[in-house]
Amino acid sequence: MSLSKDGAPADPGAAASRMAWAKVNLTLHCTGQRADGYHLLDSLVVRAGVGDRLDVAAANDLTLTVSGPRAEGVPTDARNLVLRAAEMLDAGAGRGAALHLEKHLPAAAGIGGGSADAAAALELLAAHWGVPLPAETAQLGADVPVCLTRGPQRMQGVGEILAPLSALPACHMVLVNPGVDVPTPAVFSALSDKNQLPMPKVIPSFARFSDFIDFLSAQRNDLAAPAIAREPVIRVCLEALSDAALARMSGSGATCFGLYATAAQAEAAAHRIASAAPRWWVAAAPILAA
């Protein structure tokens, strides 16, 4: 079966596989908190060309199996967002499907691994079963709606307000995760100021890589300081990316990213970091345009 560049089958009607690309918050501004406790965000979100793979085959029952270098500890029951996405689509109809997840992304890492898997399951099974996508996908997680989009997005509110951005200049990244658990609720709770400034009202287009870096350098990840206070190794990850044009933490951590102008630069940096820290998860990938 031939796949398009985003991992979808060239013939959507014959869907059998889909990639669940990593979600990276290049910026993350905390701009408030609702009465129900949810935090308001303003974030520039992209997909990186590294991720998990989800396959589906016809079956009488709904099942999930998991393999891959990050399969250990991944549940195959209703705790997994892939099966919860399937149940949302199925709505009690009793449809079957044999799902297989090849897991490459670290869990609870600030790059939307579970949400990306859920988004892939929604798209894959909607095609497989011939049913529409549900309207309220955020019930599966705040990052699921943005994981269903293509191209760079401005994500606001609690993740439900999405606006596509102009195409970015060619850009490559190195993702580094030191293998520590940074619980998102704890990081948000430790944030002293939850009413910080958003990004500019209008995000410009960027003709050059250097223009993009200049813009990002003036933005923030407001969760970085409380995450580093909890797990100082995150600072070590950022220092390992010191040769990047920009290094920052993604989401609530602990994954950090460095941005590079070329694939060769990113691959060289990834090789250097992986050699120095073989227990870390390290990946070089392009920012996906679509």
C-alpha cells in the first residue's frame, strides 16, 4: 500500500495505516485560568516528522496490540486513548477492528504522544468504518483537536481555538527527552503567575529561517521554570541543544527541542547528543508543512 507524505494512504477509502506525528509547542504562554481550573493558553504548535504508527485490520472484535521501542508499559485496555477514540466513534454499535500501535514517542513527554495516537485512531477508524469524525474530540484530551490539523497552528483557549498559520520556512528540529516524568497538573500548579501576556495579536509570515527564530526568541514557554524546578535535568537537555538556533521545552516537559536550518545540522546534533547520553530519547525531524 502506498502512503502519502503525511502517512495517510494514497486512497483514503483503503485506509489501513496512519502516522501519529509528535506535537511540539514552539511557544506556550499561560494567559489565565478559568473558574473550573482549566488554564488558558496561547501557543504556536507544529507537527514534527517523527511519531507512532497505527494500523487497522478488519475484525469481529475491537482489540489493540502494541509493539515498538516505546511499547513497555503502554496499556492495551480502555486506559489507552486509541481505544477510547474507537469507542467514541463506535457509539455502542459493536463494530470490530484489530488495531496495532507501533510506539516510538515517549509517554507523558509534552509532545502529545497519546493525543496524536487518539487523533490517528479517529481518522483511521472513521475511514475504516465509514463514519464521520465526532465534533467534540477534546473530550479525549485538550491536544487532540490540534493533532487532527495539518500545518502550523495557533492554539488558544484550553486548546479548542485553532487558527492555521502561514507556511513556515524550512526548519528542522532535534527532540530530546531525558526519561523523567513531569506531571502536567503539578507543573501548572507550581506556576506562580497564570495571567501572563499572550503572543502578538497578529503572527507575521516568515520569509527566512532567521526571521522565524527572531520571532520565537521573543516568545516563551511559561511552564519551563516550574518544570525545571521539579526536574533540573531539563536544563541539562537545553544545554545539550546549545548549538541550535533556538532551544526550548515543549508543553509541560520534559521533552526539549532545538531548531536548525538544515537536516544535516539537526542530524549531526542528534548524533552528538545520543552518543553523549545514550539513555535519553533523541530524534531529528523536520517540521511538517502539512
